[in-house]
Amino acid sequence: MARIHSNLTPRPKTKPTLQNIRISFVGNDPIGFSQWETFPFIAAVIEKLAGQTNGFASDSEIVLGMTQDSALGPMLAKIVAADPKKRKNTDWAAIMMAWFSQKMSVGANSHGKRFERTDTQPVGYRLREAVAPLTQTEALLEFHNDGGESTHDKFQDWRRANDNGLFINVKSENNAMLHQSLCPHSGNTYFEEGAEGSLTNKLKICSNNREELLNWAIRKGITLKLCRDCKP
Ligand SMILES: [Zn+2]
């Protein structure tokens, strides 16, 4: 009942940040955030460290950098505080880095196009020279139901907080369309996941920067269609 009520009440317009996240545990798994939300922050840490060394940042340097990051550090502290197994923040940073790396290697993470990984030990990452670095404000957010966890509500939160934003609906590897945040194709921003389906069964790439979205499609080799109704 409380959930229904909270969804009828307009939520405050705040930008989604890792600071607002509340972490709890179901068994050994933290809930309250999706791994996709952490990727732009992890990418920023790698970018900073690789930039400092002008070469590869090692896995252990990245893990340490994540614990010291102004966004990821407090989030890791919340996870540690709630973790029934009391694993350390460096353990959790390593777990997140493993998600990032795994998604990068299967190409499901657009950051994979920005970084390259060493094949030799120790594993390290550096920026690809050809790709201009994204600033954090321009970073792309990805919402996708992944590993059974729904990101529908977080995508809806993003739409409400970014009503001038744009997103790409990725229908398949070669079929994607650019929409305005509030395009009616995705229903209203309070439409809940249910019998009608989930907005994030298909990957959504979101940004307030149109050019970054167009660049994302170019990097993926996708010819982006523009929605005829919302005319993004
Ligand atoms: Zn549209």
C-alpha cells in the first residue's frame, strides 16, 4: 500500500546520484542500485588514473581509486555497513570492477569502447587514444534489466529528473531510435512495470547531451533512427 501511495505522489525532482542510494541486502546480494549506475563513475576513476600515469591503470590501483572516489567511496561504505558478511570496501570495489570488466569484454558496456585492457598480468586499463574522454556531466547512463534486476523505476526516475534529456531505445544490435525523455512512446513517467511490460527490457542509453548519444551510436556502428513523434 505504501508503495502505491508513494508512486501517486509526485517525487521531488532530483538528479539520480549514488549519494541518494539506500543499500540493503537480500542474502549476500546488495540491492538498491544497479551495476549500470556505477559504470560512469568507475569509468571516471579509470580515466583519471590512466591519465595520471599516461599508461595502464592496474586493477588494484582502480580498486583503491574507487574507495577514495567522492561518489563511489560513500556508496561502498554503505554497502560495507549493510553487508552481513562484513566484506571490506576494497572487496566490494573489486566486485564492481569485475562487473564493469565483464560487461566491457562482452561489449554490453559502452565504456568498453573507451578503454582497452592489457592481456598480460597485472591486468590494467587505459583510454583508447582515438576516443575523446567524456566528462562526468556528459556521461551516458544505461538502464537495462540485467541479471534479473529491473531498472524500470530508475529509468522513470531519470526521465522525471531530466525532462529535457534524450534517450536511445536499443531494440537490437542494429536497430535503435533516439527519443526525447518525455516521449509518449514510453508512456508517462509514472507508468509502472507490470502486465504492460517493462521499459528497460530493451536497453536505454540516456543523456542530456544529444551529441554524446549520436557519438555512442557511431561508436557502436548503429544507424540511429530519430522518432517521428517527439522529433528529438
Ligand atoms: Zn519519441
